[in-house]
Amino acid sequence: MATNDKDNTATEVPATEVPTQETVAQETTVEPAVEASVESSVNETAQDHTLLNQRMQRIEKARACFKKYALGAIAAGFVPVPLADMAALTAIQLKMVHSIAAIYDVPFSQNRTKSILGSVLGGSISVTLALPVASFIKLFPVIGQASGVISTSAIGAATTYAIGKVFAQHFESGGTFLDFDEEKARAHFKELYEEGQAFVSTQQSTAA
């Protein structure tokens, strides 16, 4: 039966797959789903970028704030009456902390701030002793007054810088006056005080 050989050797042509209604529905929903995913990612990226910008703006405002008050604290050193200069310095520091708290929308507590200032500054023996001594030196005419002004101005400005940065870093981390870690702040204060001294020295050199 030779006539059947050609039929047996013929190439089989695969049948064309006819898309079902379910397949068509799936294909039509893939593209919108991808677009929605991309749009969501773009929105999240934009939000992250906005939050980052807002954070950087807060940091810059806080930094500008405690630098401004540090320079302003120099004026407290020119108060000629011993202890009155220290009272003026405390008032400046309280106002500075109030301003920094406002930047971070943290409710201000004057009593709590005074307590923190006393604790942090009291933990630094060099500052605790040096500032009152520099203040009382002003009792001596001419040389004592000049030396006292220079010393209280420098110490007060560096102290204000350090205190301001301590509070700015605490608020930036999401902290408030209620959860302020005084022990941690005292440990960090010395480093920031030295940083404040360098800042004040640089500003004075630039002004000169």
C-alpha cells in the first residue's frame, strides 16, 4: 500500500491556540497593575524626598539657631556685675532652647529646661568652676574686669553652643523634655563644649 507513505511522512502543523476569554482578561489587567505599581513607587520616592528635605531644613534651622545664641551669649560677658552676667547667660540659654523646641514642635517646659541645664552644666567641673570664678574676677578694677569679660564671654558662648546642640540632637531623634537623658547629655557635653570653643574662636578671628 505505497500510496499511504506520503500521508504518513507529512509534517504535522500545530494547531493555533485560540485565546480564551480568561486569558484575554488577564492580559488586559497586567498593564494597569504595572502602571499602578510604578506610580506607587514614584509617590513613595517623592514622599521620602520631601521628608528628607524637611529634616535637613530643621537641622539647618536648629544649627543656625544655637550658633546665633552662642554669639549672642558673648554679650552676657560684658555685664559688669558678678552673678548678674550668669543670670543673663541663663536667660539666653532658656530662650535658645525655647526656639529650638519650636523648630521641632516640642512643647517647651521652662522648669524642666532649668533642671536639665543645671544637671548638664553641673556635670562639667571645668565649666562649673570656671564660670563663677571668671564672673567674680570682675570685682577687681581694670585688669580684673577686662579678664572677667573675656573669660565669661568665651565660656558662656561655648557653653551655649554645646547646650544648643545637645537639645537639637535630642529633638531631632524624636525626643522631648520628658525623656531627656541627662546622664548621656553630660557625657557628650565635654566634646560639644570643645566644639563650641573652636566655633567661637573662629568667629572672633573672622571678626578681627
